[in-house]
Amino acid sequence: MTSGFTQLGAVLRKSYLLKRKTPKTSLFEFAFPILLLGVLILVKDKIGRSEVLQMFKLVLFLSYSTALSKLAHLIVTERENRIAEMMKILGLSSWIFYSGWFIGYAIIMLIMSVMISPMLVFSDILANSSVLIIFLILMLYSTSSISFSMVL
């Protein structure tokens, strides 16, 4: 601290912190009943839903958005490097090139939909739904998202 303003600021801060009254804090035990289920600790709220199931919705969204953002990033990188133009020079049609992207990511999203749809149905999130209908909805969302990310 060589500057006079720095020393003055330090003295003022220290005097302010010494004169300031701190509020009393108190700790309580965890207010909700805890249910131990294997490794997971499920905390039930007043309605009876567990926090893990509430977080599952976020995990579902992030799993789809991560794969699709990666696809959009790869397509943009491919367009920057002009790989499609090089493939056209070599004689490859552009629809074959982009259908390869689409099929590759459709397989990834198919695997994700197959894994996620039973989780949604057999958990408390969509308990009264059919696995097939949820699977079809997820696949339709996946194909539309892949198509949209290829347009960008």
C-alpha cells in the first residue's frame, strides 16, 4: 500500500467494520423429512415431491440442449472450414453430406429418447402417460431441433 488513498480506504473500511452491528444468526436442523434411498438423499417438500425429481426436468432439458448446441457448433465449424465445398469438389452431393449429419445426430437423440422416456413414465413426473407416446414426442422434438440447428 503505497498510495495515500489506499491507506485511507483501508482505515475507513476497518473502522466501519468495527462499528457495524452484525445481525444474530441461528442455525436450525433441516426442516423437511429426509428419506434415504440408496446413495441419493431425497428431500420431500410439503406436497410430497422430491427435489431429485424436480431437478430431473432440468437435466432432461440440458441433455437435449447440450447435444444440439454441439451439433450447431460442429456445423458452424464445418462451414468456416468449407468442408462441404471440398466434398462437392470431390463429387459428393450436399444432401448426402447433410443427411450424414442428420442421421448421426438422430441416432444419438434416439438413444437419449429411449433412455429418458421410461425414466419420465416410471417416475412421478409423467406417471399416467404411455412410454410410446412420450418416446414419439421426444423423437419429434429431436428431429425438429436437429433440422432447426442445421438451418442456422
